[in-house]
Amino acid sequence: MTIQTSAERIISGESITATAKKFKAGEYVRAFVFNVYGRAAATELSGGAIANKKGVATVSYGTTSLPISVKEERTICLRGEQSGLMSCASFIFEG
């Protein structure tokens, strides 16, 4: 399973897109972001995605502008509800 992101680094107010392949056609794909503001837990993104007929799903993660300075590594993961397949990619978030 492969995942690609639209950027390796984003700053507050920007968004990142993650695309993963090899899901089942039409399956619901959930999206999670780990390490938001230093927490070691996952935050599930609302909306998720539906894999297309080729098994490809794309999810966007938008950030808000911050009045404080933050620089951390975050991880975005896509997980298929039926297949159980999951793929993750890390990126740097700077606020």
C-alpha cells in the first residue's frame, strides 16, 4: 500500500492532501492525524473519503492559523473500513 502527500511541510493556515492506493473500490476510508500539538494520540478527521473504482482515496487536512509558534512532526494515516489496510506519511507542521 502506498500513500503520497501534497507537501512535506505546511505552515498554519495551509492544508495537505494525502492519497493512498489499493483500497477496495467503493470502501469508506477513514483519515487520522497523529501528534496534533504534541499529543501522542490520533485525531480522526471528519468526512473521510470513498475509494474510487481503482481503489484510490484522497483526503485533505486543513490547519488553522495560530498566534503561537509551533513546529512538530505530524503523521496522516488513511485506513480502509472493509479491507483494514492502512498507510501513513509524516509531514512537518509549523505554526
